[in-house]
Amino acid sequence: MNRRDIAVTSADGSSVHVEVYGPEGAPAVVLAHGWTCSTRFWDAQIRDLAVDHRVVAYDQRGHGGSPVPDPLAAGKGYSTEALADDLEAVLGAALGPGERAVVAGHSMGGMTIMAAARRPLFRQHAAAALLCSTGPSRLTDEALVVPLGPGRLRTRLSRAVLGSKAPLGPVTPVSKRILRYATMGAGSAPERVDACARIVHACPRAARHGWSQVLAGLDLEADVRELRLPVTVLVGAADRLTPPRHSRAMAEALPHCTGLVELAGMGHMTPVEAPEAVSAQIRELTLTYLGAKKNHLVNDRPVPEQTVKEEAEA
């Protein structure tokens, strides 16, 4: 698979690592990953979509190939404004003038889309969006990672667990069991748990903690109502980090919600846990809002509908 890496400079001078896959001129998809993840979180979607889409995946600042912000430096560092700045910088660098894309965000990536809702460059380039396993506010209040009833104690413990500065250490059977409990469905395949664990454990501790503080105080409720483009909302029914109540509320608040998809048995890591379902939702958005051609699967690979017709008539 062809890959082109580009370094993008954000508004405050921060460098953002961007990867571009797929054929030039194809319908564009932009992927924004979540907290403690990286572009590798989207590997399944990249493999599927890059056959007939131009896929732009980038590392949120402090993750993957994007440097960790300096909390003491001038500028916004860790903030929702910084997330929106970075997304706008990626859209401006990776898309041509007037070119539009479907933008998909998982967890903090979805929050990035919300934070950018009012930005002119986002509105210029985003044709439709997928908000995947995310929420706009009250994240530690609503999280179900700590097995207690709702209240101050659960919120305080959730904030302490998710905001811990402790190193995650190496990936072990014990750490994978903890990760699966907190972030994935009980029936998740071992290889998918392992993949998520390796991605999460690779996140620098400073970035993990820095962004946890932003998420703990997140309030993007007003921004959800400013997302004036077609938006599909997707969530795992067993999501403990951003439970389905967030997605249901967003679906009600969005000016143009095109659907709410709840995946039975799936947790928070839906692009890895249910890659086919997530790719299908992105494809549906490109088909509807970018005029992408509908493809058929032949030997598990997308083949344009016209090709299928021509071969049938031969």
C-alpha cells in the first residue's frame, strides 16, 4: 500500500505527523484517533478504504509521530483549541482548495471534530462526519470504569484512574486484561486486545496525563449544536469510557444527525473491535456526500460496481 508522510505545522508552531494513503483524486477521508492512540489505531480502516479512497490519518499532538507539547511553553499546549487548530492545519495541508472530505473521529478525535465545529476551514472542507465512541462533556461523571453507582466518589475515583501519572509499563497478560475490562467488550478477540494494548502502552506518559486533564474538564455541548453538517454517531453498547448515553444525547442535539448506530457487545475501541462496521459507516458517508461510487466485495476486496457489471456481461 502506497504511503506518503507529510509534516504539518499547526497554528502555534507544533508539528503534526500526517500519513496519506490511496490514489490521488479519490474521495477523501480524514481520520482523527483518540486519547493514548495513534494512526495505527486506524490500520483496518486504512487497509479497507485506501483501495478506492484517499485516506489522511494524523497523530494527535503528543501521540505517535507528533511531538509531546511542552506544558511550560507559550501557547495553548493541551487544549480543545489546540485540537481544533491541528485538525484545521491537517485539512489545509492535505486537501486541495475547495476539496471536501468525510472526517471521522474516535473518542478524543470525535471531540476534536466538535471543537472545530465553528472553524471556517473545517466548515469549508468537511462534507460529513462520523463521531465514533465519544462524548462532549461530563466524561469522568459518566464513565463506568469504576464499578460504583453514580456520585462524587465514582467521579473522584474515575478522575484519579484516568488521570494517573503512573507509567503503564510493558504489555503483559495482566495489563491486557485490565485494558480489555476498561476499554473493550468482554468478547473481544485476543489479537485485537493485544493490538490495542501495544498502541496504548506506546503513548508517552506526559501526553497521556496532559490530555487526561483536558478531557476531565471537557465541555463541548454548545459545539455539538454547531456541527452543521451530516453526522453519523456510532458507539459500542458496552462502552465504559463514553457510555451510549453520550451518543444518544449527541444524536438528539446535532442539527443533521444521519443515524445513531449502537454495536452490541462492543466497548470503547470500536474501530479495532468492529472494523468492518466502522469502515462501512465511513463508506456510506462518502457514497452519500462525496459522490463516491458504490463498490462490491470480491474476494474481500472492494471492486467498483461498473467493473462487476462489465464482467457479468462478458
